[in-house]
Amino acid sequence: MLFLQLPLLLALFVGGDNEESKNSVPEGFQEPVSFKVICVLSFHNSSWVQSLCSGWLGELQTHGWKNNPGTIIYLWPWSKGNFSNEELMEMQNFFHMSFVRFVQAFYSLAKKWQFEYPFEGQIAKGCELHAGEAPVGFIRTAYQGSDFLSFQNKSWVSSPEGGRRAQILRRLFNLFKGNQETIHKLLSDTCPRFLLGLLDAGKAYLQRQDHHSFVGWIALAVIVTLVLMAGLAFWLWKHWTHRESPRSILPLE
């Protein structure tokens, strides 16, 4: 079932078109809606890393990533949202830059701390829309599945699970003040606008999928009701036929 519920779709697509509605979270959300990019980096040795990256609108994959030459793959006709080519290129460059930086950082840590190959790094970045609240942007990284670094309030924060390694990387990343401002803008402004653009551009598909899911649940409810009624009717018939017949009060010839 698609992550969007019917009330959410109704509230989202019949809302006003004023400037406030374009820059705020639409009313009627039953749960946070998110757009995120997930990358899994598999470091096989000191010169070979494999990556698998994808973009997700809630539970629906909308984007892929081609490592060479580092470009976004749009999986749906509406996956570009309502962004201009210039804005899409800015997002792509940011994604590619951060991807390369994280790979280099993990390699540097592996050399300094003598990581045992192979190992994995995970990155999740994106934004969430909450009803009645400001959008929330995030970047979270992990090493071997454990929290490592996160981006909060225009700065990098190390996780206690990351230990001294995460602290060193945090200090290194926090040296680039200009880069932090760019990241903050992309997470707090660019990403939410892109998310709303995806919802608007893909509304026909999303409405159709949600309608199919809604009809499917109705059909399932009808089938379950009919089965229960049939079972009850069978039980009543079986109970009635197995009752002892009343004895006749007339003498038999």
C-alpha cells in the first residue's frame, strides 16, 4: 500500500494555491512524509569501493544513481518534480560532492585507524514534512550499521557509538563553514520544495495507486464479511440438522 492515505491526498490536492500554501506543510497529513537519498558504501579494499544509492518518496523509490559519471536516474516521468534544470543540476552536484567527500573521509579513517576490510558505510539524507510544523532536514551516517555522524543545526555531531573516530571526522567536517551553510540551505529549503514538487507532479499516479489500494481494502472487507456469514450459516445448518428429532406421540402400526 502506498504511504499516502486518502485523506492526505484530498487535503494535499484540493488545497489553495496561495504563496503561504506553497511554502508550508499542507494540512491533513496523518504521518510525516519524507524524501530521502540512501547510499550504502561497500569498501572491499583500499582502492575498491562499491556503492548503491537510491531516492525515496516515502516508501516509493523515485530515483537511482549512476556512479559514472555521477548522475541522477529519474525512475518516473514526474521524478523531476517542478524543479528547473538548473536546480536539478545543483542537487546533483551537491549529491556527487558529498558522496565523494564521504568516500574520501572513510578511506582516510580506514588508513589512520587500520580498519579491517571489507567494511560498510551508510548515508541517509533528506527531509520530512510534519503537519503544522516546519520541515526537518537530516543527514545521518553509519559505520557497520552503527550511528556515526549526523548534521544538526548547521554543524556536524558525532554519535557516542562512533567513538574517537567519529569525533575526528566531526572536527574535520566542521572546519568547512561555507559548506555547512550550503548543506543547511539544501536540507531546510531545497529539499522540502523538491518534496512538495514531487507530490504535485506525481499526484495523478499517487491518487490512482491510493484509489486502487482503497478499493482493494473494501473488496477484502466484503470478502471477509461474506466468508464469516457463510461460516455462520453453515454452523446454524449443521447445528439444526444434528438436533434430536422430537418423538411422535402417535402409536406406530
